[in-house]
Amino acid sequence: MSARFLWLDVRATLGERKTLLAAGLMAYAVLAVPFLVAKPPEHVMAAMGTWFGASEPFTLFLYLWTDLAMNKLVVILGLVLAGGLVTRERETGVLAVLLSKPMSPVRYYLVRALSACVVMGLLYVAGHLVAAPLVARGVPGFRAGTFFASMAVHLFAAFFCVCFSALMSVLVPKRSLAALVSLLVLFSLVGGSFAGIYNPAWREAALVNPFAHGVTVVTHMAELRPGHVLGSIAVLLGFNLALLALGAARVRHLEV
Amino acid sequence: MQHVIELEGLTRVYGGVRAVDGVSFHVEQGEIFGFMGHNGAGKTTTLRMLLGLTRPTSGTARVLGHDVVRESLAVRRECGFLPASYALPAHMTARQFLHYVAAMFDLAPEVAEARIQALLQLFGLEAAAERKLGGFSTGMAQKVGLAQALVNEPRVLLLDEPTSGLDPLGRHELLEHLRRLATERGVTVLFSSHILSDIETLCERVAVLHRGRLVAFGPVEALKREHHSESMDALYLELARRAA
């Protein structure tokens, strides 16, 4: 793995317009969510109490932040950052230039996917670092430790979106179709991320959904333990490595 | 003596179409070798097979003694390649892009910077080095394209229609650069083109493809004599007529 190539790719991606768009989306979430949780209706707080065993403002905030903002945002950011990983270069013809260098298609794909993950991570962590002090002022009972623990786990769900979009970009021949498939699958999974909470009978089955692991801090807030955080990170890491391996296998014999 | 580039019965079939059909020729050290043929004759497929970007259906090819299928990374380490049509990444500056390419060769940053600076000077791109490639003219983009092909100081250059889209001055400059690379640095150039005047200006030996098949190979002057042709145009038309 070429560390310098990875670094240069991250820098180049940070300079792209699509990354500015992604940063803008993150900034919107950071600014909008505190307004949404400012005056919650009674019935919403009651639902929080039923679902999570706690009806404090911080519970509502973390639920909305994770499900309403971050879950949707990471799907779009993943697609923006990795949706055209190889297909865009193929369409512009520059892939022939890049793959004429002594770097195998597998190594190229993995470095580019990793680079997209790094950019996702930078945007995600920066968004949370900016959001934390804003939310701490506006949400009574704000718990920084829980907030950042939730961020740490959900970040791997964000990486899942990058890895999945990257896989679709090499699995589906047309870029627009690949984007559509990514959106459909990822939003379907996001829609089911709290299924085990809404209906406890589905709790076990819901664990096949990576996003159910991504929201584990929210669903275990009442009795959160390090095992919840580390276990979910490990599961998500496994999902992500599997997606990267599938993508690498797909480009192994890539012809230009 | 080992040839720098050596093709033996190289074939590529797409579906039922033989894009390249049993092509055999060789290229010697330090020569600028012309690779002629009409659009769709199989030149691009052949060049891509030489870099291992496309796998041959049958036949073999070696570049600097390396098998292009089994040792494609070793081939690419020694080669520079400029494809026929491509768009450089619009969001990168010329210098960024050249560093990006240099990193794919695992060049140390200081070595890469020295080479890139020299290439920017060589192609008169210093003033535009920090500009985004999206704003480059065709001629400037082609110079960056050639610079990226030279960043590893290759022993072999594979150029696919490098003068297409260039104005007469840009074409003249590029041909001069290639001549200097061959004479001063001993770089072997496989120059693919359907612009016959460029081939005539640069190359002493040529291979001519027609519908994937090699229809002529040898010194330009000998081929002209053999086919009673006074010019490259006449030679090419005669070869195409016979092959049809």
C-alpha cells in the first residue's frame, strides 16, 4: 500500500467540488438538528421513553442526530465520495493512464476506497467536533462521552456506505445505475436500523443490518457498556473488509 | 540480440471480432517505430496489450524481456504511456497530477519533485504548473500527458495518436521532443498514428495494421520501393487496397 499515493489522493479529493458539497451537507446537519430538538412535543418524548427507557432531551437529541441526520447523511456522502471510484476514471479515459503505472487494479481500488474512507472520516469527525459545543449549550444533560462513543461506532457505518458505494461502482457497469442501486440498498438498510427497537421481536434479525450496529450506542443508552461499542465496531469492520475484498476481487482482472 | 518490444502472433478477440489478429513484429532499442492503421485497425488494443491493460486471447508479447501478461507490473515500471483520448482530472493542478502519478511509481518526494520540475521546464509548463488541469487547452493537456508518461524516466514510450487534436506548432514541438528523447536519452518509442506525415517525419521503420492484421512491416523506404509508392499516402493506400 503506497502511503504517499494515499495521502495525495486524500488531498486531491479534499480539493474536489464534491467534497465541498459533502462538507456543506454536514454543516447543514450540524446547524439544523439543534433547532429540531429545541422544543419537542410531549408525544415524542413519551415515545422516547417507551423505545429507549429514557425520555430526557439528550436521548431525543442523540436519536434524531443519529437517525434523522447522520444515517441519511452518510448514505449520501458515501455515494458522493466513492460512487464513481473507478467508473468515473474509466469514463474520462484517465484510468488507462493510471493503470499503465506499476500499480495493480486491486491496489489502486483499495487505496482509492481507503482514501474515500479517510475523507469521510475527516468530514464526520470534524462535523461532530463542531457540533458538540453547539449541542452542549442547547441540549440539557448533554453527555459528551456518550455522544463521541456514538460517533465512534457510527463512523464505521459511514465507512460501510463508502465501501458499499465503491463496490457498486465496480459491480454495476453504468455509473448512474450503480448510484441508484447504492441509494436504494443503503436507504433500505438505514430504514431498518432501529427495527429491533421499534419491534423487540425483530431484535435478533435486525443484527444482520450493519446500520443496526451503527446505532448501537443509541439503542443501549440505558445500559451502555464498552462491549457494545467495541463489539459493534468489530462487526462493522468485518462488514467493511468483506465489501472491500469483494470489490478487490471484482477489479482483479479489470481490463482497460 | 534481444528486441526491446517483441510481439509473436498477438491476438485479441472481442465476442466474435478479431480486433488484433496474429500480429508479429519487433522494435529495436532507441528507435522511433511507426505503428500505422486506420481508426479501429487494432492499434490501441495492441498498445494496451503491451502494457497488460488488456489480456491477449492468444500469442505472446515481451517488453524489455518481460512477458506482458505474467510480468505486467515490471513492464509498466519501465514504460511510459499516453493514450489516445482521455481527460486529465480537472480538479488537480499540473504539478499535483504529476506528483500523483510519480507516487504510483513509489518515487521519493524529493526525486519526484526534481523530475517534475525538469519536465515542467522541458515542456514550458512552469507558469501553468499550479493551474487546475480543467482549464488547460488541448495542446497544454497533451504536454502534461507526455510529462506524466516521462515521470519515471521510461526506457520505452508507447504513444497512441499523440498528435491528434494538436495545432501545427504543438505538433511540431511534440515531434521534436520525441526525436530528442530517442537520440539524447535512447528512449524507444512506439508511435501509433494514422497521421502519415507524422510517421514519415519521425520513423524509419513502421508496422501497418489493417482490420487487426499486420499488412506490412519494415523500413519505410524499402516498403515504398516494394510497393512502387512515392509517398507515405500512396504507400498506405496501396497497402489498404491490397488488404481489402
